[in-house]
Amino acid sequence: RLFVPGPNEVIEKVQSLIRLADHEAVIVKDKDGGLAVHYGNPEKQTSDKPRAFFLPPYAEIMQLWWSSGLRRQKRDLCIERFDTRPQYMWFEFDCRTSDNVELVLEVTMFWEATDLEKMVRTTGNLPGDVYNQARSQFIKHVARVTLKKFMEDLHSISKAIFDEDKPFYDTRGVRINSLEVTRYKCSEKRTSEVLQQIIEETTNRLNRLSQAESENEVKIFRMQGQIEQEKLNGELLEIQQEHSQSEARVAGAAEAERVAAFVNGLEKDVPKLEDRIMMWQVLRKTDALSVVAAGGGNLYYTPNDVDLSIRTESKA
């Protein structure tokens, strides 16, 4: 509603209603120096600390001056309304390996303010504290390893620093969700060129290894195909052999029945077994001659085969 001052009333000051979004929070310092945190989140607000309010008399919204930039060299960022959502923080710093190679690290941190009152009572420059703590830890850990070891164990070093620094951030009301090195380079140009060559050689070696693995996989697949083919060929040969044996057994049984029928049928007319066998052999020779004659081949006999003798008669 509209306020209209009376004849004897004077407006000394106009105050605006402070409204907070769900992700916002402010810290109000009263006349006695006490701190009250107002949250926009309905789950965190209370009856005496609503999300929409007027400043009490002699109270003020607390301001914090934070450092800005990748190296946090300037403290020129004024914070009145705090963003309680998880957010990223980027910074870079120099460190040196055990083999005296100076590196420039670019680090990304995913953080979240969980207790604003604890943060305000502990530090007035949260980004500066976080930057200096991370810089100190990376300098300490990187100084213990060589450049090669650093390149191999980069993620392990980041994880070790992340695990060690949790108590430091807890005392400042901050939770760090992740910490990782996104980029690194050598500060000296000549060393940077050597590092680039090392990285290129490592990449080429990995590509060659991948190519060799692909070729080995192709060879293994081809060998497996050949093995399966040989197994199938062996099974085929076994089946063919079984069929051949079966055919031979059937043909032999049929031939045996024919011989037995022939020999037994001539038992009355030809009592001697030897004579019957000789007759059977003659018949088999006749069959063989018929097959040869039908094939258009030439048949040659020796004197022993036809019982041939040559006589020379002289004329008297």
C-alpha cells in the first residue's frame, strides 16, 4: 500500500525490500556485530530469517572482497549476494619438478559453499585462500617427481591433493567436489619444445601400439577361422572315411554273398571246393576282360599268361 507522510512527518530514508532467489544468500550484520545468514532456499529459511526482508535499524549487508584472475593477484571482486550453487573456479600457478623443469599448471576446481557463517568467520578472501592452498600442495607434490613421472601420474597427484585438503576446506565451510589439472606447459620455450616432442612421440607410440593391436586382432581372427576350417575339414574327412568304410562293408558283404551262393550252388555238380574256386576265378577274369574291353584299352599278354609256346620245325 502507498504510504503518505503526515504534516509533521519527514522521510529520512527509503529502504527497498530485499528479495533472494532460491540459490542466493546474504549475511546481515546487526548493530552489535552479530551475523545472520538469510537463504533464498525455502528449506533453509526460518521465521526470523526470511528470504524477503527489510534491513533492521543500524544493520548492514556484509560485503566480502575476493581475489580475481587466474593468479588471484587483485582483490577487486565485491560479493554481497552469495551463490550457493556448485560452481567452477579456475587458476594457474608455477611449480618445478625434481629434475628442475619449471611448469605452468592450469587447475579447475568444482566447489560449493555449504556454511556461509563459518566461511565468513574463518576467511575474508575465500578464492585467495583456496588458490594459495592448492598452489602450496601442487608445489610440494610436483617437487617430489620428475617430469616423466609427473606426466604419467598427473591424475594420481591431483587425487592425492584432493584427499589431503578436505579438512582445510571443511574449516572454511566449503566442499570441493573435484580438483583436476586441465593443462600444463613448460615456462621456458626450449623446454616446452622438448616437451611437445615427447608428447608427440608418446602419441605416435600409442598410435603404433593401437595399429599393432588391430593387426594382431586381424591375424588372430584369421587364425581362428583357419582353425575352425581345419576342424571342419577333419570332421568332414572322418565322415567321408566312415561312409567309405560303410560302403566297403556293404560291397564286401554283397560280394561274399555272391561267392557263397556260387560255391554252394555248384556243390552237387562239382564236389571239390578247389574246382569251384577255380571256376569262380575264371569268371572273375572274364568280367575283368569285359570291363577292359568296354573301356577301349589295349590288353597285352605275356607267354606265361596265355600258356603260349613257339616251336620251330625244320624241313627235311
